Amino acid sequence: MTNTHGLGFWTDRSAVHEAAAQGRVTELQQLIEGGAAVNIVAVDSITPLHEACIQGQTQCVRLLLDAGAQVDARNIDGSTPLCDACSAGSLECVKLLLEYGATVNPPLFTFSPLHEACMGGNSECVQLMIDQGGFMEAHDCHYGTPLHVACARQHYDCAKVLLNAGANVNAAKLHETALHHAAKTKNIDLIELLVEFGANVCARDNLNKKPIQYTSHGSPSYLCLEFYENSPLSLQQISRVAVRKALGTRACKGVSKLGLPKRIVSFLSYKPPPIFES
């Protein structure tokens, strides 16, 4: 019985799927040379390429792509192999898929590849997706933006990459912000990072709750948010947030082109100041 995606025939799980998932390169090559279908579809519309990407099997991914595997094949959830490679945190698989023309922003109702990279916690994958034009403000049907995902999963490095690239720190899904997620996970480092990039500590979600109301009274995360609620930002910090907001996604490159002293550029870029000024 042929499936509705035109990718091949339904099967429980083929030898090609098994070889691709387990990284059995020689066996996979023999199967391909013997005429095995590389786009054969298993239960849930999973192709061998999906399997190889989920397991980070780079050599198998290359073999399948060279043999004509559809780079943007969708499984039953709509996820592409690039989504799976990002979720697995396999930077080499991600690079290979992009080399073969994988779509960075496929029209999905679930996680985008950038969302998946944030879920997987590989900040290099996150940076690569951003560099390739991944939409930082795309919303999935559960968390919200990639920044929401990074904070919900407590991936500090991923959140910092997104914020440095100009992600909207106060983007909301049902009025819930990334700071709400950080508060729910009691992660002080994330709370401080988000506030430093201009997060609104008084934002209320659809339950009319501020981030602090998701912490335990007197806990470190509660005291941290209480301090920020009662202490206005310095003029320096307000200026930095304003400049970053004005530049948006151009902030990383734009700041260095403003003709400002290196120490100010470092401050605006959230980098340590240079030891010596030229």
C-alpha cells in the first residue's frame, strides 16, 4: 500500500531503516547497491534518513542523500530529517543536510529545526540555524519561540546565543514569556541572563501571574526576581537594552559598525571589555 506522501511503500521497519539507524555503513551501501528503496516509509512516515539523523549517523546520512533520499521528507508529526538532526545535536548531520538543500524554515505546526536545536541543547546547532536564517520568532504549538524552549529546558548557552542574535526577550505565547519558563525551572542563571537582556519581570501570563509567582516564597529564585522587581535598571543597562532593541537581529554586526570605543562596543555586545584599548 502506497502512502499519501509519495515516498515509497509502508513497511513495519525495513533493513534500510535498521542499517541507517545503527550506523552499519557497509550493510547500508550493499542494500543501496542491491536496489533497496532509500525512501521507503515505515510506521509514522519515518524514512531511513529520519532514522540516521535521529541517531547522528553522518556516514549513513551521506549515503542515503547520495542515493536520492528526500532531504525534506516529513514524518507523521511533520518533522523533517533536519529537525531530527538538530534535536540529536548532531552538528555534522545538520551541516550535511544543509549542503544537500534542506529547508531551514519548513512550514510546520510543531517544532522548527531551530526549536529542535534548542530542545537538544546544542548551542552550535542553534548558532548554525540562526546563521542559515532560522526564524527566531517562530511559534510552535506548545512552548512558543525557540527562546521559550531553551529556557523551559534550561539550556543557558542556547538562550544566550539566541539573545545575542537579537531574539525578542519578551516574546509571549498566551502572554507567557521566556522569563516565566526560567522562573518555573527555578534557574537563577537564566533569570539573570534574561533580565540583563531586558526581560520584563512584571509581565503577566494568561493566568495573570508574574514570573515571581512561579517560585517558592523566600527561595533563591524568588529573592532574585524580588530584587529585580524592586530595583530599577541602571541608566547604563536601560541604554544597552534600548540600543539592542533598536538594532534587533542586526545587533551582533551592527554594534561594531557604530564607531564607538571598544569598551562600549563590548558592553553593548555583552562581552568582557578589552584589557587594552588601541
